[in-house]
Amino acid sequence: MKTSVVSKDYQKLHKEIIGLQENWKKSLNDQAVEIKLDKAAMSAGVPVAALAVFNFDIPLFLQWIEEIKGLLVNNNDRMEEKLAFLANVMDESTAQRWIDEALAFNHIYFQGFAEEHEVEEWIPHFLAETALRPYLQLAAEKAQPEIHTAVHGAGCPVCGEPARVAQLEEGKKELYCPRCLVHWNDKRLTCSHCGNDDHETMRVMTVEGDAASQIQVCEKCHGYIKIVDTKQFINKPSASMLDLNTLHLDFVAQENGYHTGGSGKLDN
Ligand SMILES: [Zn+2]
Ligand SMILES: [Zn+2]
């Protein structure tokens, strides 16, 4: 499969969304997130965000939702109609609920919300998640000095998102969370989902036309991560840009039956 499989329009829109989030994150004050670094909880795989106190500025959150809406409509005028429901439903209590449910990865809530308001299923969760991320990113920035490794099976040590993308830095595998942007080390040949380090069941797939990237797959949990050798880059891309620029690898991995979080079922 060639690298051209991901549409340029999709990439452009998501690049703009990442730009918005970077600005939002800068506008947050330091007290917006208070983290507690509980070593015992961290070593048990509890994500830092689960124990953090988020002081959400609800009017600001509502403003961000409006800004995302503006961007989506600008990109595709059919979105105007699809997002019209926001005028009727968005208020402070809905915003608070969206934040809580997005933090809790509650897909069921967002599915129900979409059904109830007759909107496309992806929309409510996407909006909530997009506006939540700057807070997670602030939590990650504060926690970063204490984050060196992650507990296999628990996802990102800050936000709990399954591991997805890593950079090869001087031969070492450094995982980057595209959601909260925290980074941590893992052993080069170990599965970053289940911790499998049996070389017989760990494989690497490469993609035509992309010599800098590879997909590391695990035959035990059927998980994959994308590994990019970034030494060719003069300016290293942010984790979210790296994830976006390597979407073609996700297509290849998923077409071959691998998943970002592993299947959850161990083969043996
Ligand atoms: Zn994360
Ligand atoms: Zn695995």
C-alpha cells in the first residue's frame, strides 16, 4: 500500500485542529490541572489523569466547542446543518457532562447522546474529546519529569490511551502519546501493549515508499504500534502530527488484523 491512501483534506483539517489545541493549551493557566503523583498507583497502572484535579473553565470549554464548529463548517459547509443541534443542547451542564464522560472514555454515553439528538454518531464524542485534550496535555506536561516507563496493558501512563506511536531515538524506542503528548521508554523488541518479549512472536512490517517507518506487531495480543525513525527530521514533529502523518500505517496494520490496544485476548 502506498502512502497516498490518506486524503490531503483530512490531513489538512486535522492539522488545523492540532493547531487550535496548541493555542488552547497555551491559554490555560497553571491551576487548570493539579496532579498528584502517587507512585504506588502509577506502578499499578493507574493513569495520572485519573487522580488529577481538573478545574475546567466551562465558558472557555463552550467557546472552544464553537471554535471547532467554525473550523469544521469552514472545511465543509454541510457541517453547518450537522452541527446545528449544538445551539439547542450546549449549555454549562452539558459541557460539564461531556468533559466527565470524555475523561471516562464513555463511548456508550456519547452514542446515546448522538441517538437522542439525531446527529452522526462520531460528532458529540469528537467535539468533547477535542476540547478536553489541552487539559490532558497540561496534566502530561506537569507529570512528564516523573514519567519514564509505563505499565504494559495499562496504556498511556498519563491519560490511559492505548500506545500507538513511537520514535526511534539512537536505537531506543520512545513512545509518544498522541492524545496527551507525554512520552516514555520501552524496550525496543517488547510489545508495548502486553509486554511480550518473545522474539518469535514479535514482528515488524514495513510499507512501500516509507523507509523511515515500521509497524511493530505482536502475535500474542494482536496489537501494533507505529515506530518512526525521526533522525531524518530537522524539526521533530509533535506526537499528534507524527500520528497524523503516519495514518497510512494504521490502515496497513488494521487491514492485517492488528489493533491499537491489542485484542485484549491473549493467544496463550
Ligand atoms: Zn496520553
Ligand atoms: Zn502484545
